[in-house]
Amino acid sequence: MQQLTCPWCGPRAQTEFEYLRAASTVEADFESESTEVALKRIFLRDDDIGFHHEIWHHVLGCRGWLQVERHNLTHEICRVEACRRGGLERQEETGTS
Amino acid sequence: MSVQRYRMDEGGLIDRDKPFSFSFNGKILLGYEGDTLASALLANGQRTVARSFKYHRPRGIYSSGSEEPNALLQVGLGESWEPNARASQVLLEEGMALTSQNHWPSLRFDMLSVNSLLSPIMSTGFYNKTFKWPRRFWPVYEAVLRNVSGLGRVAKSAGSDRYEQVQSHCDILIVGAGPAGLAAAITLARTGASIMLVDEAGRIGGWLLRERATLGDESGQQWAARLRNDLASRGNVRLLEQTTAFGYYDHNLVALSERLCSKRQTDQPAERLWRVRARQVILATGSIERPLVFANNDLPGIMLAGAARAYLNQFAVRSGERAVVYTNNDSAYRSAADLYDAGVRVAALVDTRKTITTACTEILKKRNIPLFENATLTASSGSRLRSVEVVCQGSADRTKLDCDLLCVSGGWTPTLHLHAQSGGTSRFDADLDVFVPGTAKQRSLVAGSVRGLHRLSDCLDDGLRAAIDVADRLGLSVETAKPWSDASMDGDDSPGEYQPQTRTGSGGFRSNKGKQFVDLQNDVTAKDVVQAHRENYVSVEHLKRYTTLGMGTDQGKTSNLNGLKMLARLRDEPVPQVGTTTFRPPYTPVTLALLAGRSCDRYLAPTRKTVMHAGHEAMGAKFDFNGLWLRPQCYVRAGESVDTAIRREALAVRERAGLADISTLGKFEIQGRDCAEFLDRVYVKNLSGLAVGRARQGPMLRDDGMVLDDGTVTRLEESHYFITVSTGHTEHVLQHFEFLLDVAWPDLDVNLLSVTEQWAGVALAGPESREVLQPLVCDSSHSLSDLPYMGYTNAELRGRDSVIPARIIRISYSGELAHEVYVPSRAGAELWEILLEQGGQSGLTPYGMDAMDVLRIEKGFIAVGAEADGRITPGDLGFERMVSKTKRFVGWHALKRPALNEQGRLQVVGLRPLSDRDRLREGSELIANPGDRGHDASIGHVSSAGYSPTFDRSVALALVRDGRHRLGETIYSVDAARGKERPVAVEIVATCSYDLNGERMRA
């Protein structure tokens, strides 16, 4: 079981959280995004080995939204931040460039 | 009661003042506190304790730890027992009833040992190759095979034992309390850091308890006991004995299973699961002795050389009267010495090596024990060990030695399991001929004999080194002085030259002298490994699965390395090239009850009850779960069946008035400047045009265009909305809203509040329902007949003592004139009661979810979960006209995908059975022709069905491929899952079959 350090609550067990989606699946601009870009964002993503930007919900804790940078092979977590702060960092991926 | 013939008068860590009586297969035996089941059985001379898995050969106790392959016993009698208990690990308790396993009718005479005679044809893969054809006979084969195979029997009832789970944290977790673990623990304990020290044995000390070791002027046992007391007295140290660290998971989480049986008070659980998150972990997991492979190496009386020492030194038990020691390394010389010194006659020591150190030969010389160098042996066949035959290499002479105990040692395998589970690497040490830990992946390090160290002083030093390393990592200052002086063990002074050799004995693999077992638990022989290789199962993973080598409850702790070395030799490749199988948790078997803990029965999940629950109970409600909520399915009156009740309730709504508790609906409020914009983005309908005092119903989608939920939005004030969603989707929708507001659109000025618990609600439906509600409205000028369909008003209702503020929405899920009335939860129970009182004369009938379901199916209203099952678009539901063309919303892009607009999609339709007598059932498959069979034949399924009292026949909604273009067609429903294979002819009809123009609803 992994452990995430919530910026509000401190280190907590994975069971308190829910992985929601890859940060790259969140639209950048609701009003003007083209359908082509949107469909790529939603359905086509690279699944390469390395650190990924993920969105987690502290669903059984403070219900805060976290942006987590996590290695999908080693599960190493190098960064956890609240989503609101400074907006969302979207991983540059071939599908959305 | 028998005498413990093999127990010595002195020594050992057993309490002779506390005798325990126990039974083995009904025979009453005696042991002492401090005994394991194995040591107590050996003390009583019980050599044969089990039959083997496949050939049903008699087997004895083989080891002294959790690696035990043979001695698996059933502990307990009656309805509740534990199968497959490792005799070498479980502590003896007063009155224990032990039973041997795997035989019929008895341990001494096992009919199934005929398998052993059949072994020429029961080779590897026998089952796979034999019972395959003809395929339809498999159920017959299976019934027989299941009966004769398997390990132990599962108890018939759960028993009364309690199992608990604990979450814990510490600075340093030390796994293994042998020399290295203890040295590390005592050094770190002095820093004040919080420490957990765990050991799977019943007593702290590891092999210090089992060897005749000296540390300064103390024995190993004394030193371990002193350190145990020292550690136990410290507030920062938690000692857990009888506790196995069985899994090493992500981010330094280690799972422990603690067995409290022997020491517990009556209110304590039987076992405790610890989830420990440690800042640093020291793995001092030790090593396990390997067997040697030779003919008949499985007989009762043959055991690991270390185990013989352990039973002697820790339990004061002689495992035999006349012993032979067979080894390829130095450690077994200690067995010869210890046995001799304890009065066991040692007939010989047989060493496979050519060169033997003087330190070793001195041990034997002092005791006049004959040594056979460069020699191998085989055991004579029979039901137990009687003699061995020794052959010196290059000589034809055979020496027969009588013995009833053969101590074997094939070297020591580091216990890498936890290190490997944590993601650590391993490397092959050619000198030691074993895999040793490589680099760690997590915040852990290894210490002691798990690194391939075997000298006592080396292990102690390594524990200290590990402590200093860990202290450094955690920024602790630590004393680097050794907490012991000059440690030693006999024969431990020189490492000796180790001879890599696993299989010995003349005649090769195909020797007719007897079976040469590699894996004792699974009855895998050297011949099986050869055959598997010949049949091209040359990968270790394939070898494991084809031969079952390394499977079972011991997962090959004693056998894996021997097996893969043999495979390496057959492949003519070095061992590291062949590799190992993957180490997976658990290290030793864990009971399912422990993993479940207290999460059983009603503790599995919380139960949510609405505020009107007592009212439902009083009326004879039958409840069912929807998610965590308990909801009334129907209210059964005296003498009534469930079906009659549902019919009566549904008819009451159609003809007069009904009352249903809808408090479980998910309820949200939103306020803020951008509410209209938010709702427009979330729902497919245009909601910004919704007027104050009006409600609108429609679906919201996921990003991929599928319907997420279908709910109602009511505009209470200019920028204040009330939203209800399906009971089962509340959490999901809340998360969806929170995500959108917090992450995707943080710029929108919308405040979201979940008010599901704050508001209780009822649906009041039926042609006479308005007359029930109207008199309760305080302001008589406030006429409900002015409230239009999909209109909203707030009102004050006449409560018993005070007025009740209420939100009234005129909306209908039944197809009748209906209102949803929401009041603050504190007034919910009162609302239920006053409505029933008020409606008494007009026949107001409470109705449950089943009647509600029938009513909405008649009306063609979809339910989220049934029709909108997560793969369904608004178009599939026939909601195209609801989907706004003038705005964007979540799912808008995805709806444009061609595949969502092609022909052949499932569409919602109604079904009507051609014969009114036929019943339609939810989940039935639909086929075009009565004879169609197979998965491809399905053209849809029945998504909702019920019995309609209005039409006096089944009504159903279904998802049918291109359904809306097939209205009027006859198709067939098959309820195969419930065993009803007869196709029922049904006509595809419109979804709505009741009050087609909605006149009753809008009345």
C-alpha cells in the first residue's frame, strides 16, 4: 500500500485516497478546445515508463484534490501538491501537443 | 499417558514444571510449556506425523521452523479447526487435539499409498495429460480427484475466534531476532528511536537458542534472554514474538501476522494483523538449511541437521538414538558434536567433500566419530529410516550403517523473500553457491546470515553495522561499541570449503534404489525435474508450474534452490542464467480470517438508515440494500405474500395515493454567480434557461459521452439550486462535481454543498395525493393546484408542535400526479407520520422500491444502473432531443465519435410478452430466433422487469440492438442464468405503456 503526503493532512495511507485520472486528460480550455484535441486527450495516451502527473482525490480525508508526480513502475512519488495552487501541470504528451 | 522417552532430563528452554497434555490422532501425549508441536511429538517418539501429498508416503518432522514441508497438522476438533498448521512453528497448548492429514483410513495404513506403486505412470504432467479426454468426462474425473487431492480440510464453521487488525508506525522495524537482529536492536534501542523487533518463533533469539554458542561468559541462550529482558523493559521497543513479517509492500509498509494463541487472555484475538509503516527496515531474516537429494531422502527419521540441533538444544529432545550425519558443509559437524555430547550414538559423519578442515576433523576425533570423506549415501527403503548405505567415491565398497536418525545438510539458503518482495535485487554468489541480496529498492537493508554470513561473530558484527547504517540514515547518534565479547560456536571458526552439490548417490537420476525427492511437500522427484526439462519446460517458472516444484504451503523454502540448480545443470548453464521464481507475499500462509479481521457480517460496511426507518419497520417493511442504504422493498401486511404486497402498493398509487421514502436520493445545493454556467456545462440540457421556481430533469455525461447520472435540478432562487441524483451514484456525482469545480474550472464562482443527510424526503403520488398534502400546508392561500408540473414551491407544513419548512417539487417518477416533499432531516420521521395520519381516510398507502420500479417501468422511465449501465449514450436512451445543440457540456466532444452514432447500438425499448402468462426477468438474454444459441446470438438483454397489476402481465424495459427500429418485431427472451432455457416470445414495444400522453402526470 502506497503512502501519499497530503499537503493539508500529512502522510496518509493510500486507502484514504482515490486515483482519479491522468492530469493530461483534463481539458485546458473548456470553451475553445477542438474536438480532435479533446478526443486525443480523453482516449489516446502514452503509457511510457516514468514519472506521470496524476490527479488524486483525498476522498476519505480532507477531500482535497492533489496533483501527484509518481513513477508508474517503481511507485516512487516525488511530488504531491494541491491542485488549485498555480493551476494544473499537464504532462506534455505526444497525444496532446 | 506415555512417557517422553526422547526428552532429556536437563537443559532446553522448556518449563518442566508446566506439563501440557495433548492428543495426536486420539492418543494422549505429554509436553511442556515452551514446546512446539514438533518438539513435543518428537519427545514422545512420534516419528511419522503425516502422509505425503501425492504418493501418500509416510513423513516425519523435517525442520525446526516455518520452512517445514512435511509436518502439517490439523489443530482442533469438532466444527472448527485449523488445517495445515506447521508443527515446527505452532506452540503447544494444554489440551490441544492434533490430527494428521492426507490419508485414508489411517496414518499407519493409508490406502492411497497405492499411488506410490502407480508412480511409474503417474509422472509429471500425469493429470494434465490423462484426464483431458474425453472433455465431457472432466466433471467425473474432477469429483474423484478433488476427493483424493488437496492438503488438509477446511473447517466447517468459522469458530468463535476473533481476528484483529492494527495500523502502526515506527522508526525502525527489525525483522528477525537472531544474532544480527538482536545486535541491531540493542544498539538502536539505546538511541531512543521507536523500534519494532519481530520474530516468527515463539521466543526471541533465533539460532542462538538452537546452538551451543558462547558469548563472553554467557551461553547464546542466556545472552538472548538477557537482551530480550533489556529490550522489553524499554518504552521505545515493541517486541513481537510468534509474529511473521509476511509481506513487504510499497513505501515501506510491512505486514505482520501475530499469533496470540498460547499466551492470550480470553478477551484477546487469536491473531492480529499489523500493518507497519517503518521509516527504515532491517531485514535480519536469516537463512534456511537445504536438504540433500538422494534415494529415499524423505523417510521419517531424516531431518535437517540444524533441526536436530534445535530440538536438542532448545527443547531437550533427542530426535533419535543412533544417528548418521550427512553433509556437504561445515555446519553439520555441530550436529554430530551436539548429538554425541547429548548421549546419542553417532554412527558416522558422511561428507561429500574431498577436503575437510582440521577444525572439523578435530570435532569428530575428540568424540571418536567415524568420518567418511568424499562419500555419498542412500537410505534403505521402508516406512521409516532403519539404515543407510555409504559409498566412497572411486570405491565399490558399500558400508551399511544402522541408524534411526539421519541429519542432512546441503548448505544454507539466505531467506531473501522480504528483500525481494520490497523490490530489492539479488545476485548469485559463486563461492557460497547461493543467491544473496543485491541492492535494496526501498528504505531497507539486510543484515546477518541472509547476506550469506554464517559465523556467529560475523552475524553479530553485521547487526551492529546495520544499526550504525540505519542510525546514520535517520540522523541518530549511536554507540559503536560491541554489546558482546568474543562470540563463538564449535566448528564455526573456519568457513570451510563449501562443495556445491545437491544430488548425490550412485545410479544417477534414474536410480531404482528409491525416489530422490527435491520437493518433499509436493512429492517432486529428481526424475520429475529431468522429465520436465526433457519436455522442454526449461524456464524456472514453467518448471514450477509443470512439476509443482516450489508450490504448496511452504512455497519451496527448502526445495527451490536445489530444483533450479538441477535445472541449471540440465541446461548446462550457470545458475544465475537460470534465475529464480518470483518471491511473492505471503512468506508463510496467512489465514483468510486474519485478512478479513473484524470486517465481517454487519461490520463489513456501515449500514445507512433513513430518518423514517422506524416508521417502515412498524409497517412490516421488508428491507433491501441499495449501496449502504437500507430501503423498504415493500410493506407486507399480515397474511400477505411479497408479490401481493407489491401489487397492492402499485395499484394504490395508480388508483388513489401512495407514499414513498426517497430520503436516500443524493442531494446537493449550489450557490454562486456562475451556477447556471456550471449546470449548462454539466448537464446535456440547457439549464441556464431554467426559471426560478421550476425544475428540470435530464442526464449528465462522463467525458467519454456515456450517461453518468439522470437527475433533477430545481432553481430555488436566482443563484441557488437544489439537485437530486440517483441513490447509488451520489458519491460518484459528488466527486465529479468537486473535480470539475476544484480542478477543471476553478475560475467558476460556484459553491457546492452535499445535503443528502440534511434533507429527508417523500414522494407523494397518485390521483388523490394532492388532497392529502394540501391540508398540511399552513398558508391556505397557498394552493398546490396552482403548482404546475415540474414546478417548485417552498411551504410551511403543519407539524405536531411546530411548523415544518418544506421544499415541494411537483415531479413524478410513477406517472401519476405526484409531489416530492423535502423537509429537514430532524422532521423527516414526523413528516412520514403526519402524512399517514392525514391520508388515513383516503387510503394513503406506503409503497416500497419494488412497486416504485413497476410503476416506472410501466411508464418507460429509465433507471441509472439498469438502463444507463455506463455504456449507454443519451441517444441510446432516446434522449436525443434533450441534448442541447447550442452549448458545450462534459461529454460533448465524445458524442460526436462515429461509433456512438452508428447503427447496431443497444437502444432502450419496452417488451411485452406475447402470452400474458409468461414472466420476464431482469438479466435475460434476448435472441432473434428461438433456436439461436451462443454469445453472438444475443441481440440485447432485459434491463428492468416487473409484474404490472395495471396490465396484469409482465412489463419490461430492454436494451436491444437497433431496438427503436424494430418496434413490433417478435424476439425471444432466454433466462439461461437462472436455468430457464425456454425461449419466451416477446414483442418489442415503445418504452412507455401507461398514460402515453402524460395527462395523469400533468393533471
